[in-house]
Amino acid sequence: MSGTKPMTNRERHDVLRRMLEERRGEIQEKLRAIREEIPSYQDEVRDTEEQSVTDFAQEMDFALMEMKAQTLIRIDEALQRVDQGTYGTCDECGQDIAAARLSAVPFALLCLECQEREETLAAEERAATPGRALAPVFG
């Protein structure tokens, strides 16, 4: 016997909550850093090339902020699933989502098999409708 007992539901709940809250804190810190790095250029006079580079950099910063904010929303939703006892269960097939997948994508809603099936169907749909804008796929 190894001497380690299986985790209780409460212990598992606490571990999952800590993992999600740590990830949430990391993302919030990155968002804060991005906001602090966005310079204010309103008073500077620039030529067209400098303005283009500045505009591009600001657009990239804003896009990154938006992605991080969306990730925070997904983590908050995952924390709600932890509280409801549904975290780590695939929305599609009801099977447990692998711990490795949850470590990589802590807000995953689907197990890897269901996620791959969904992405394959989405790719087939995009191929059947050329010119359609690509939508991001999240776990």
C-alpha cells in the first residue's frame, strides 16, 4: 500500500479552485502589464510610417488584452463549474476530461476526443463554405 489515500471531493474541489485562481491571477497580472505598456502618443508628431507602426502596435496590444479578458471569463465560468461539481466533465459525452488537458486548458468544456470531433466538423463546414470568416475555437 502506498500510504496516500485518494482525494476527497472537497480536496479535489480545493485543488481545482486553486489551480484556476492561480491561472486567473497570472492572466490578470499580464493584463495589468499590457495596460501599463500601452504608451500615450496623442501629443507626439509622427510621420506616416511611424504612425502606422504605432497604430499596429496598439492594435496588437488591444487584441492581446481582449484575448486575455476572454480567457478570464472562461476561467470564471470554470470556477462556477467547480462550485457546481461539473468541472472536468465533458459537456458533449459526459466523460471525465483528462487531467493533462485541464492543466493545459483549465477552462476546457470538452474531452479531447469530442474537441477533435468538433474541430473536424468545423473545418469541414469552413471548407464547404469558402470565404467565411474563421472563428476561434476554444476548449
